[in-house]
Amino acid sequence: MDVRAEFLKFFEQKGHKVIESSPLVPDDATLLFTNAGMVPFKSVFTGEVPRPNPPRATTCQTCIRAGGKHNDLDNVGYTARHHTFFEMLGNFSFGDYFKEDAISHAWEFVTEVLKLPKEKLWVTVHESDDEAEEIWIKHIDASRIMRFGDKDNFWQMGDTGPCGPCSEIFIDQGAENFNTPEDYMGGDGDRFLEIWNLVFMQYERDKEGNLHPLPKPSIDTGMGLERVTAVQEGVFSNYDSSLFIPLTSKVAELCGKAYAYKTGASYRVIADHIRSVAFLVAQGVSFGRVGRGYVLRRILRRAVRHGYLLGLREPFMYKLLDTLCDLMGKQYPYLVAKKEGVAEQIKNEEESFFTTIASGLELFEKELPNTKAMFSGEVAFKLYDTYGFPLDLTADMLREKGLSVNEAEFEALMAEQKARSKASWKGSGDKATHGEFKPLLEKFGLNTFVGYTQKEVKTKVLALLDENFKEVESLDENGWVMFEKTPFYAMSGGQCGDEGSIEGYGKVLDTKKFFDLNLSLVELEKPLHVNDEVALVVDLSRLEIEKHHSATHLLHSALRTILGDHVAQAGSLVEKERLRFDFSHPKALSHEELSNIEAFVNRIIASGVAGETKLMNIEEAKKSGAMALFGEKYGSEVRVVSFGDASIELCGGTHVENVANIGSFFILKESGVSAGVRRIEAICGGAALAYAQALRTEMEAIKESVKHKEPLIGINRLKEEIKSLKTEVESLNAQAGKAVESLHVNGVELIVDVLGAGDIKARIDDLKNEKESVAVLLLQVKEDKVLIAAGVKNAPIKAGAWIKEIAPIVGGGGGGRDDFAQAGGKDASRVEEAKNAALAYAKSLL
């Protein structure tokens, strides 16, 4: 049975809208990853956005718990049910049905669709929830309903906000299979397994902890697909289900060793981790050193290390992608579409770690005999810093041996490193919160953007906010304005916000969205009041912004045509003077590729294709071939922006009417953002014209400087002259270096001199090789400093003592061996004095 498909079909028949899984990276600054099925609906439950129509939904949501507060990484592979990546089945009611229907639907699905034996099912309710128990008694014997307290049966989103009691469905897996002291209903054993949690969201908790009934109670449920599939298939581990067996079997094939559950932790780790890694990379997350990229990297490296334990010595994770696509590609087609690009990024990361893993493991094993209570934090840090072993990978290896790592020592060294590099984490987002805007939303709803068709409009001031987002009746200087309808585009989708004017009142400096409210930042010349009628005009800079936005679409198309379909947008910025486009690609672009991309865009511009915008429902848009950006939120109706066959994308921004309006397009820079993500910076329109004019002016200056109409010819001529002069200087230096004065004293050739050019150490070596018996000391002045070196061969002088005698004269010190020594000094004015003293000292010994 395809449990995923059956679940969604069941609730669709109950009037729920089937919603596609939202991205693993949520539109929520408080979360690292989407870690529960309700995350995409959080703003609906909190009232930040209106209830959808219909007010009930069902999903199979992809989730990751491998970082932050919800982190199951350490347990993966060692338990039957922990995963970094999992799918959460859920049905949701937004102020529609409540406990009666939620319980009825759940019981019907479990017993009639999954056909789980009723006599093995148990239910828990909150100790105060008489209503839920009374409903459950209609379906299940009262003896198999248990009450528990807040710890087990009360759910809340945070310290404040929507919350409520919950009811869980358990299945008895049998005393014959589980019989430890903890295998009782409510115990920590595995006999009674929770398969579904129904949350009755009926209260709102305030800052004092008091509960207030919600006017429209809601339902939020969660049932792990992996867990319920294992139950439905009659196995006691998720990894023994049809969702994982093909993956563990493929691992066994790659390493040539059969999988067995008791000794198969490494197989399970790899099978789990390829799912997390593949989905994150396919959705645009790149391997990196911080944040989500670091979590992605440590998941992969943990899997690679387990592959190493199985005897694998070359990249293997990417070879699991075909199997994964066979398992999950139908439900998540983007996984198949991006398979090649995902494979390349994973393989590159594996190759990087395989170059250091052997050395790292050798260091780890070498330290183990020195470990009694705790593994050295200093060694753990070296494993991290030098060999790329994340701390939790080292901890994972130690856990297998019953040991732990000195995390305090590790963190202290990490802090020192951060201080040295002066690293800093800068968050993003506005200081305003939903609280400031809730009254505006309740009073006015969302204001209307008319800027697609109107650059000038007369409208009314609905609300005014000061710079701290406090609502005021009048505004004298800077602040935020909510207009009833506005032509100003609010920053969104990479396009910067509009500037403009309020005729007779002042300027609009910027426009932004706050919880979907379109607000303009203004600088006033005279006071503005609520309900004032005003005339708004969008600044001409909008035209340049539109050129850069349309050019971004053409650039995206060019990249996919020239580099391949694996290219996906990973971020963008569109301003009046430039554009920036981030995209997934595993390596730097060649000069030829950049030239081809630039030429591709300019050919489309020269074709003069008209732009066209259509409103469609999301399914029609996808069928038309429109490209949707993964992770973007799209409503039921979307704008499809097309430029002939060259580019078709879903986009809410503003664009040129014809690509010819873009003018010229120049790529200024290509660079890396992070592993697997590249960035192109480019210009067009007025900025491109200014750039071309500046190049022409610079070229004229170069021609004048090199004294030739053909700059390259002039430059090459100068290079030849420089090469010739350099050779001449080197020759003169070499001759100067050999010109030293010498004396013969008692059969020893004594040489003491000041060398004008050349390497004094090399010159001493040459003299020692040339002479049978020699004592030589050379001085040289370089940049107001004095260099001294002495060499002795078959002579009764010690070079080190000679240097120590002479170096103080020039304000320095040094020494060395009997046959060679060197020193430095600070006082170049006394070089001749030092030379004479060196000569006298040598004569006294000879």
C-alpha cells in the first residue's frame, strides 16, 4: 500500500485541499529547517494571514531534524525510528471542524484504510479533556483510553500563542516482541508505539501563562509516514520497511557486504542521510561552514565516515541517487529533474572529505589510548579544523566506544579561532514584529498595489507610523505610510522597493512589505495626516529597475541553456544600477562560458521580443512551462511573465514591455558564494551605457599612455622594454655581487666587504666552494637595515663568534655555526665602521 497516496486521497475526499510539501528551509527566521507538518501553516494558526478557502488542508510534509532545538542526528542509525529526514502526514482545520471530526477521521483512516487491528489500538487524552474522552468512547473501549498530563498530552507552539490538549493513537506491538520493564502503556519501551498525534488548538496562552479560549479552535495532526508504513507492513523498525530496504540493499551492493539489522547501523545511517542530503541540495542548500550549509556538510560527512567503516574508499553517496529517485521521484519530481546537478555537488563534497578522512581517523585512533574519562577537546578541534571532522562526528565515533569529548575545551578553542578571524554573524529582518501591524490588518486588511499599470495615482492615507512603527495620527518628518492604494512596488522577490514622491508633501525613499502590508518610507517637507488625499508618483528609477529585472530572467534562461537544467536560482537582487544573480552550479565559469552567456542575453535583447504578463492558476502556469522558483510562496492565482520562448517564469515583479528597452547587457563579475553556488553581477540600461562610456574614456587614456593607437601593440612593446631592462639590471647586480675585496693572510684568503647587490648568503656559498681556505664576512644595506653574513672554510676563525663581535656595531645581534652565521642590524650609518672592525678582528686571529 502507498500510505502517502492513500492518506492524501482520504482527506481530499473529506473536503481537504491537498497542499504540496513546503520547502525544507522555511519562511521563518526562528527555525533552521521545517521540522513539523504544521510549520507551513504557522502564520494561519497565529492569525498573521487570513484563513485559506476551504479552511481545511492535508499534506505530506518533508521535514528535517538535524540542527537547532530539534536535532535527532546522534540517534540516527542506532534506533528503530529516528531520522534526520522524514515525511509528516497531516490534516488541518483552520477554525472549521474540531474534536468530533478529527477523532472520527483518524479512527476511520487507521482502522478502515490501514486496516490496523482495533483490539491493538490505544488512545491517550489530556487529563483535563473530558470532551475528547467522551468522543473516543464512541470508537474504542474506555479501558484502552488513558489520561496523561501536560508533558505528554499538551501541545504549544511557543511560550505564548496558540496551544491546546492533544490526543495520541498507539498500537500494541505485542508482549511477545517487547517485554522489558518499560514496555507498558505510558512507559519508555517500544511495545506501545505512538503513530498519530491529534492537537486540539483551542487556547491562546498570554505572557502571564493564562489560557484564553480561541474564538475559532483548530486542528493540527501529525503522523510520521516512515513509522506508520513500518506498522502497516508489520515490521518493528522503519529501516525494515519498503521505504528503506532498497537503500540499505544498494549500500550492501556498493560495499560488497550483506546487511544485517543487529550490525547494520552504518547502513541505516547512510540510507537516512542520503535522503536529507539529496533533498536539501535539490532545494538549493549548499555545503558550507555555517548555518544550514554546515548542517548539510556534517550529515554527509557522518555518512561518509560510516561508509569508510564498511570499507568504501571513494565517493559513494552520489551513487545512491538513482535508487532514491526510484523511491521518491514520483512524489517529488524536482528530485529527478535535478539529479545530475545534485550528484555532482555531493560527489565533489565527498571527494573533499575523502582526501582527509584517513589522516583524521589515524589521529583519532592515536589519541584513544590517552583517553580515560574524556577525549581531548584540543584533538577534537584539530580533527575539525584540519581534517574537516564536525564535532558531532567525533562524538559519534566516541559513543561507539563508550567515551565522550571534552566539549568545553573544544568550544574554548573554537571561540579563540573566531576571535582571531573576527568572524561575525549578522542576522536579517526588520525590527518590526507582527504585533505592530495586527491592528492595521484588522482595521483595513491589505492595501492595494496598482503599480503594474499605474505610475501615478490619487489615493488616501490610511495609516501613519513613526520610525519605531508606532501608529500616529500625523507625521512631520520621517516615518511609514500606508496608502489605500499605491503605485509603489514593495521590495519582494529580489526587486528593490520603489522610490517616488507625494506631491506637495515630500519624498518616498523606499517601499517594503510588512506581513503583506505595502508601506512606504517617507521624508516629509510638510505634515501628513491620516485620511489626507494625496497624489503619488513613482520615480523614473523604476524604469531602470525593470530593465535589470527583465535582464535577470533572460540571464536565468541563458544559464540553463548553456550550463544545463541543473541550474536553479539561489537568490537575486535587482536595483536601478545593477543586478545580482545567485545560482546552483558546482564550479567556476570559464571565460568562454561567460562570453557565451553574455552574448545569449544580448541576442534576445536585440530580437525585440515583447514582454507578456498573464494571470493563471498555479496548475495552468506549470503546464504552460513557466518556471517556478523553489521555496517561493505562490497563491492560487499567479503572474506568468514571458518574453517569447526565451523566458517564461512565475514572477510578481515589474518588467519592461519589450526586451529591446533593456539596451546592452554586460557581465561584470562571476564569483563563488558557497560550495555549489555561483554569483553573477551584471548591468544593463543606463548603467550599461555609463559603463561603456567609461571604458571608452579609459581606452583613450591607455592609448595616450602607451603612445600607440593600438593599445595592445603599445603594451606589448613596453613589456619587451621592461624585460630587456630587467635582464640588464640582473646582469649588473650579478657582477656587483662578485666584486669583493680580498687579502691573503697566512695562507687564508680573507674577504670583508660591503655588497651593493645580490644575495650575500649565496655569494658566501659560492666563495666557499671556489676557495680551499677562506674567511668571508659580507655586509649589505637594504631599506635602512643591515644584513651581515659570515662563512669560514679551513681557517682558524669561528663564524658565529665573528658575527657576535661585529653585529652590535650596527645595532643588531645574531650568531650561528662555526662555519656559517648571520645577523641583522638597524644602524646603516655605521656599516664602514663595522667593515673595518671585522677586518681587524679577523687579522688578529690569523
